[in-house]
Amino acid sequence: MGLEILVTPLEQADNSINQSIPKQLADGEVQHNVFFFMVASYETTATTPVYCTYVLANYPKVQEKLQEEIDHHYHKEYGNYSDYDIISNMEYMKLFIKEVLRMFPVAISQTTNRQCVRETTVCGYKIAKGNLS
């Protein structure tokens, strides 16, 4: 997907000017979208390694298993493949990163707010009306 998400609305807006049809996005909307994508991409990229480090520091057995996988792949394949090729074959590392993102959903937590619309009970826990998550 990538830049298409920004470029397509811009092209539509440009084409609509030429056809005397109202613009699809106002300039301010485009500016806000660009700002949001820049901040979101930086924040998720910067925060994910922090959470990975936190989990590794708190779970030494996970750290040990991940280190064993890294040592195994680099010892066996170093020099034959790029770092990307080597890392893409590390199954435990893939699972580790996915689990960290599940435990600490960086992108969702910063962009999605939920509010309880009525008092309710979920699995024995009472949630008051108006609570935010």
C-alpha cells in the first residue's frame, strides 16, 4: 500500500479541480493526514524495539532462546546471505516480535479510543459507563 494512501486522494482532488467538481480533500485535511502518518510511522518504529528490550530483560529464557536462534543462523549462514535474508528465516524471532506487538499494541493504543456506553460486566469485571480504554 504505502504512499498510495496519500497520493490517491491528492490526485483525486487535483482531477476534481480540473473538472470543476468540489475538491475531495481540503488542504488542511491533507496536511493533517501527512502529519499523522509521519508521527505514526516514527512512533511505532521507535517504540517497538523498546518493548522488545523490555520483554527480553524481564524474560531471560526468552532472551536465551532468541540468542541461540541468532547464533545458529549467523554461524551457519553468515556471508552467504544478507542480514534481511538471515533474519527472515528466524521463526522464533518472528513469533517473538508478533507476541510483543500483541502484548503492547503500539499503533492501536495511540490511535483508537474506546468508551464504555453503559455499565456492564465482562468476565466478572465491572466496567463503569464512561470508562476509556
